[in-house]
Amino acid sequence: MGVPDGERSRVVLLGASKYADAEALPEIPEILRNVADIAATLTDPQYGIVPPEHCTTILDETNLPRLGRRLRAVIEQASDLLLIYYAGHGLKAGPRHELYLAMYDTDPQEPDFGALKYETLRKLVLDSGAKSKVIILDCCFSGRALGNELAGATESLLGQLEIEGCCLLTSAQADNVALVLPGERHTAFTGRLLSLLGEGIPNDSEFITFDQLYHRLRDSLQRQSLPIPLSRGSRTVRDLVLHRNRAHRTAAVELTRLRRAEAVARATAGRWSQALDELRDILAEQLRVLGQEHEETLRTRQLVAHAIGATGDPREASYLLRELLEVQVRKYGADHADTMLTRQFLAVNLGESRSRGEAASLLRILLPDRRRVLGPAHPDTLRTQHMLARNVAMLGAHAEAVALLRELVALCQDLDRDEPVLAWARRDLTALTGSEDADV
């Protein structure tokens, strides 16, 4: 997939919205908005393909020689992508039904003297040193003043328009096509083109290629019974990126959420190795799409670290959780649910890496914080109390451990719900006291 180099690429937006012979060639004020909005879209700093200084707009030019000089000057600067867009009336004239792009002084009966002949533009593009070339034409292939007798076959017309190594996108393949629908801001073709670029394509691709754009545009116009656009181009050029996909982030985020839920299910079932591989892939995608400090990225970092500990490297897990904790405390504060879970995971992994003293110290601080924020009977608070009791017991502080466990059993017995931690607390209390009756 070829992503254009904005510094070596050039865009030319050519629009003809008004004409000297307004009866033969009616004014199209929507073209002014076409050009302005396409310029804004293609130069958007986040999603566009060129910086503003490399996008040239030419509106309602009245002097053909001056137009030619401006076109040539810009075209000669392009070495990567050259994109030319024209919106206005299209005329066909002569025995070969050649295409002319109407300008202000165009006489529909004598287009040679006031219109830009497509063959002239074609030669300029052929002479360009640009690696990739795109031409987008939003025009009818016949004017009001010219009758249907000038209608040529579609393939014959496209044969005239094609340029080697170039992608061509045209708004219509028939004569007498209405360019504007009542109440719309843009011409029909360009309006839907802008909607696709503005809204994006809901898939997992970060970019929109020429080929994707054409097929989506064709489907959109066809569903609305509007003229079907035509497209030609080689495969390599058709894979050319024309815009960053605005919908990619939404689709990618939703996909990572689904994948993360599956990974959590694997971890819950004890398949930590499988979960870790998947979580690492998810984290890489979230870092790219959401950034380093997005809440979903941080939660996946938390799970990755804990999974590393569960698969046999609690020391590395502790290091990663310390790094994460610094970010979360700065971003959310020590009492945030995500921060407190990281504090608990850190204590777990410190304990597993034989740093029981430090683990117990962390839990002695975490337990009153959870009691204060969540309440003494919250499941997370109860688990923290059990973890603290086990760690201080391993450090030899049996009296403190027994006191914590007796208090925990009493709390659980007063609840109207089953708490898994109750069975664990009774088992540990029995082990410490040597009594079969470990209840308070």
C-alpha cells in the first residue's frame, strides 16, 4: 500500500463555477464549496495527504494560457503523487467526441477557443515525473447545448481519458447528467466523495486507497439511483493511499475490545500463556491507535504485566507494574479503581518474587484505602485483606494474620452473598490455628 510523501506530492483543484454564456452553461455555485472542502480534507493535518502549501486551487480562471502555465508549474514539482481534480461542465466535440473541460469563456459551439482540452491536460500529466498520478473529473461528458447525437461509447471515451500509470475517476458515464441535487451543499458526486473521506470506511484499515474509495463511492451512488462513476488504473496505483481512514480508529478500538474480552476469558480459565500472546498483540494495536496513556491501553498494560507474572516471571511483572503505577497515580490518583488494582497486582507479583516484606507493606496501605473508597465488605476489599493475611503469615507475623483472617471470616458470614474468599480464609485460619473450627 503506497502512502504518498506529502512533501513530494502535489494536488491541483480546478473548478469552473460560472460562465460567460450562462444560458448555454449554467452557473454551478456548489463547485466553489466543492473545491474549498476538498482542499480542507486533503490537507487536514491528521487525515490528509499533503500540507496546505502543496495544494493549489484554481477557480474560475478566465485566461487559458495563464491556466496552462500554472498547471505546468505545479505538475513539474510533483515527484511522488500528482492529484488533479476538476469540477465543472464537461463538453464533447469533434468527430472523435473529445472531452473539453469548460472554463469561464467557453463557447459550447467552439470549445477549442475557450475550454481546456482534456488531451492537453493529459499530455501535461504524461510529462510529469510523479510516481503516481490521479485524475478525478466531476463533470458531465456533454453540455446542455450539445445534443445526444454527440454521445460516444463509454469504453471509447475512457480510452481517450486513460493515462499510463494513472488512476482515473469520473463522476458519470452518460450524457445529460444532473450535477447538483436540490438542497445539497456540493455537487452529487463530490458531496458523496467528501462524505466518504470525512466519515471514513468502517474497517480495520488505517488508510483509504483509491480502489476502496471508488467501490464505496460507486455503491453509495448506485443505492441512491445517481449516475455511476467510472474508474480505471493499474493495480499498483489503485492501491495508492488517498486519505487516512477516520473510521479506522472506531473499528480498531471495537475489535481490540472484543479480542481483549476473549483474552481475559482465557486468563480466567488459567490459560495464561495463550492470553499473554493475545494481550501483547492487542497492546501493540492500542498503542498505535489510542496512544500510550489512553485508559484502555493502560488496562491492557496492566493485564500484560500480570500475565507475565502468572506465566513464571513475577520479577519482570513487578518492574512493569511499577512503571504503570507511576503513570496511573499521575493520571488518575491513588484511589482510582484501575490504580488500586495495579497496586494489588504489584503486591501479588512482589510476593511471588520473594519480596514478601514489600508486598505486605503495599497491602497494609492498600487495605485501608479500599475500605475507605469501597467499604469493608466490598469483594475487592475482602480479597486485599486475605492477601495481606497470607503475606504477613509467611513473614512470621502469625498473630496479625490470625486477627485479619478472623475479622474477614466474620465479615463474610454477615453478608447475604457467597464470597469465594470465605472458604480460603477458613482454610488459612485452620492452618494457622491448628483448629478444625476456624470460625470466630
